[in-house]
Amino acid sequence: MPPTDASTDAGTESAASGADCADTLDLRLPDELIALLADSDGRADTADNDLLDGVGGWGPVTTSAGVFQLVPVRLARDLPMISRWMNDPAVAAFWELAGPEDVTAAHLRTQLDGDGRSVPCLGVLDGMPMSYWEIYRADLDPLARHYPSRPHDTGIHLLIGGVVDRGRGLGTSLLRDVADLVLDHRPSCARVVAEPDLRNTPSVSAFLSAGFRFSAELELPDKRAALMVRDRALRAVL
């Protein structure tokens, strides 16, 4: 089962530290952006090697927050930044991947070396990597044992990387945008689902504000979760 969701809009209320800025601002250079979007290793970045209708090929979309794109993770390129995010106490409390880079690397490799049912991605906003996402087949995940799943149910996990991007509604906006991406590019998917920790009330609130409905409480092996569902049929009204 993919890990518990980190806070979307939650986080400390202090200003971003220098380390937070280093995670993001040093990747604004054009060469870095070109490298980020390039399909140089031909494995996790291809659009046709997953069970999710090619997440890597969904392309950029214009959102209320800016131009956003999901870019499949490449371990050699992205591990240091994702590991730093995982060691933020606000993130570590829910993802439980704090520690040396090997901890995060093992979590990523499980997905990258798998059959394509879960795709780890960076969320790139206006050319800047600022979030980490996991798009996964919930109907093929152990999660499906705990709720009445339907074929092609698609799950999402999100963490916002920098403190400066938390607590201002950005997570809510991007949750809606990514759910729309899933529904636009996966015509066989009737529902987008998520299972944030019930203790993570800012995350649950962000999902509700993004058009998800609370469906049930789930007793999962590692947490008590809120099953959140965004239905294709209700997309226009929620």
C-alpha cells in the first residue's frame, strides 16, 4: 500500500527556512528544467510503461496557480530533494520516511521497479518542482481489500515540499487539478480516491475543498484513514 498522505495545505506557520528555499529555487535554471522534462533514461519517464494510461505523457496544464505538470521521478536526479522533503517534521509525521536517503530510495524503487501500478512524480509548477505525488491503481493496491473498490479506481498521494507553499490553499487547488488530469486521461476511471490519515485534518479539509467527498473511515494496517472520493459523475457539481 502506498504511504499515508502528508499534509497538503498544512505545515508549520514559520517562514520557509534557507534549506526549504534550496530545495526549490536552485532548480529554476533553464538547464535544470530541460533535464527535468527530458526522457533521458527511458524507464520511469515514458508515457506507455505504466498501468495508468501514461502519466508521463499527460503534459502540462494551465491552472489557477500556474502551469503545472506531473513529471515521473528519476531516482538519480530527484532523490536528494525528495529525501529532504521527507525529513521535514511536518511531512515525516505522516509519511514516516525520515532518515538517510536510502530510506526514501527504497520507497521509490519499489514503485519504479514494479509493474507500473504506482507512478511517483514531481509536481512542477511554473518550472519549479514543488510537490511529490504518487498516482496509483487503487483497485490493484492492498487498499482495495479495505473498501468496495471498482475497476480502474485511481488513487493519489500528495506532499507539498516547501513550507512557503503550505497553508495558502495551493494543495486544494492542485488536488482538484490532478484529479481532473486523472479523469481527463483515464476514461475508464470513474473515481479518484485518497486515504489521508484521519489525524491530518488539514489534508482531509483540502480534499473536501477540492471536490472530494468523505465516503468512510477505514482501519488500515498503518493508520485510521478517511476514504475520500471524487466521482466523475459529480465532477461538475463538486
